[in-house]
Amino acid sequence: MTIHEITVLLGLLMDLTLGVLVFLTNTKRPANQQYFTLTLPIAAWQGAIWLVLRAGNPAAAELAIRIASATCIFVPPAFNMLRFAMKYPDQPWIEGVRHSKWFLGTAVALGFVCFSPVFLKDVIMPAPGSPAWEVVEPVYGWAFFPFILYYISAFCLLVFRFYKDSKVATGMQRLEIQFVFFGCIVTIITGVSLALIFPLFTDSSSTAPFAPTSVILLNIILAYGIATRRILDMPYVLRRLAAYSLLAVYLSGIYFLVWFVSDQILHDFVKDIFPLPHYLAAISIAFSVAPAHGWMQKFANQLFVNYQTLDVSDTL
């Protein structure tokens, strides 16, 4: 697997994981719903890029490039819907869609254009045995320039609206808007530069597969805001996830160690040994839960502030 493919898969995994966690934290909150909505076109775009990297023939590569272009065009409208949900937290999810109707209408129109001959004329596959950094080279038509113009215009409009909202908002609402605002800037500048601007001026698409690093940066920014500033109402889920992960790793290690040692020792003394090592490992876990609770809670307290006590009986 190449570095390009690893980058895409890492971005895709981080995007979907954070999106699902944010949504499950509060499924009825519009901001959480809209954040999950934002992760969907981003995930589809990254999946299409992965298909481009794995394409074995020009037809497959061309289709994947068209899908990647048609899905990423919905990222600016999704950012705008998230902005609306944070600005008007009492408005339902559908109001964010209505508020972004011009964004969405333009994206749908350009999405259809992405599948036309005037957008993509041809693709050039890398030669057999070429270096790993050489990727599929698309040959765009004249419709590619309105595509870029849309992205730049949408980006400028989003920056302006986020800036205005951050000036009038207060408290936690302002903090959420500022974090998403910063993430929006980093994501769009990095993604557009790597996927569109650099290939346009260098006549090489070698930087395009690294565009998903913009998603990784977005997730790092938002994860930091969630963990340290409680944005998107999610710190409780992260603390529970960290606590249960620590407990699972610790108890799995205990189980494997007791099972392996007892299996080696008793193998020469007991004829039908199969259930005994597993039984001893299960007993060891039962006696290890309570001691594990103390150090697990202490360590989790160092990772996250305001950590609530984990109930051992609830865990069992």
C-alpha cells in the first residue's frame, strides 16, 4: 500500500469515526446532525480518491475522478449548514438545508457537469514500473475552470459568514463557531491547493492524493476543541471511550497472559485441557476489574478534565 493510499484511508477513518461519535453524543441537536452530514460528502470524496489510486484502467480511473469531483462539490454547502445550525441552535435540521438552497443548487448543477465530456476529456495512467508518487493524470476540459471558481467563491463567502457569526455570538456558541471556522479555513485552503491549484499550475496531479490531509487537519482541530473546550457537546463520550478502551486493553492483556501461561504449564498434566486455561483467564479478569478501575480513572483524569467516576458495576 502506497503512502497516498494510507493517507486517504487514515483521513476516511478519522472522518467517519468523529462524525459518528459527534452524532451519537446528541442525536437531536441540529449542530451534531449537521456535523455528521458534513462528514458524508467528505467520506465519499475520500473513498473516490482511493478508487482513483486503485484504478487499473483508464475507464475506472475516469469514473472515480468524476465521482470525487461531484462529491467534494457538496463540502461547502455542508459547512454552511453546520454554520447555520450553530448560529441558530433551535432551528431543525431541514432549516439549515433551506438556508443553503443556493449553495446546494449550484453544487447539484456542477455535480452533473462533472460527468460531462466538457469537464474531463481524458486520463493518463502512470507507466508500468513508475515511481509510487506518479498517479493518474486527468486531462480537464473548459468546465474545470467554473468548478475552481465555484470553490474559491464558496470559500470566500463561508469565511465572511463565519467571521460575521463569530463577532455576534457569545459563550460556548462563539467558541464552537470559531473552532469550526478555523477548521473550515484549514480544510478548504489545504484541500483546494493540493487537489486543484497546484495541479493546475504544475501540470501534475502528484499532490492531489495528499488532499485528504486537509480532512485529517480538520479532525485534529475539532478533536482538540472537543477534548479541551467541550465543543459539539461531546467530551463525555470521549472520556467514556478512553476509559473503556484502557479497560479493554488491560483486561485483554490479563486474559491472554493467564491463558497462555496456564496452557503451557497444564498441558503436560491435564489430558483434556481446553476449557481450563480459559476458565482461569476469565476468573483472573473478574478479580482484575476492581484494581484496574483505580489506575484507569487516574490516567483518564490526566487526559481529560472534569472526568466523572466510572461505575465498576455498570461496566460489568
